[in-house]
Amino acid sequence: MSRFTLATILFGSLTIAAHAQTASTPSQGIVVSNPWARPSVGTAAPSAAYFVITDHGAADRLVSLSTPVAGRTELHESLHENGIMKMRAVPGLALEPGKPVTLAPGGYHVMLMELKQPLKAGDSFPLTLTFEKAPPQTVDVKVGTMGGAMPMHGGHMQGGQMR
Ligand SMILES: [Cu+2]
């Protein structure tokens, strides 16, 4: 009788332990939220795209980006040097679990060069992000107002524009 009880307790706690382990394993991966871009003036001058990227999985690295609307896409960083705003290309962005990286005017941005079509406010276009480990992800980038903040629509919390 007592042997049976002990076995039951042991089996029971083993099941609970196995359960807890599965539940705590993060499996959401990389989430790209609020992707938007500046409208362009024709196709002669480049435009820029921005988003917030959060890594819910293992450490990774954003290595490159591509879109059918631009011939060349570079990851840039804006910085102030002696009161002058400069830009430089960065080879990639390190992604640490749970630490969101924000691409925004005045900081990191995706430079859209050699535009194949003008980017008009209200339009949207696909942008593919390539990572060192995680599979590539394509997001829908909304073209917003010139010099504007985030587009009005779309919840900040949801990352609902992801595909
Ligand atoms: Cu730039």
C-alpha cells in the first residue's frame, strides 16, 4: 500500500517538473513591430525605414535587409559629430533576448537606396530581414508622413503588422 503511494507521488512530481520546463521555454522568436518609412521625393533621393525589433528567443543578429522597391538597402546609424548629423553604415545589429532595438529618426535606420518607385504616404511595401540564425522574416512597411512620428494606426503593443 505504502509502496504504491510513494510511486504515485514520484510519478506525479515528475509530470509536474516536465510540464514546468515546457511552459518556460520561449518560442516566440524575433518580433518586428511598427515598420514604417518616410515618403520619398520621386526616386532620386533615398528614403529610410524604421521599426522596433524584439528578440524573444536566443541571441541573434540582423545581418541584412532587402525590398523590391529599392535597388540597394543598407543599415545605417545617424550620429552627431561636432554638431553635424552624420550617417555611417553598420554591418549588422546585435539582438539580445528581451532587449528591444529601436530604429528611429536620428538613430539606426534602414536606408532605401536606388528606389525603383516613389514611396507615397499611405502605400506599403514588403521588407525582408535576414538574420544570422533565425529564418528570414518579411514585414509590411507603411509609408508615413514626412518628418512624422509613428503612423496613427496599429497598436504599439501587438506587433500585429507582422507577416
Ligand atoms: Cu542613412
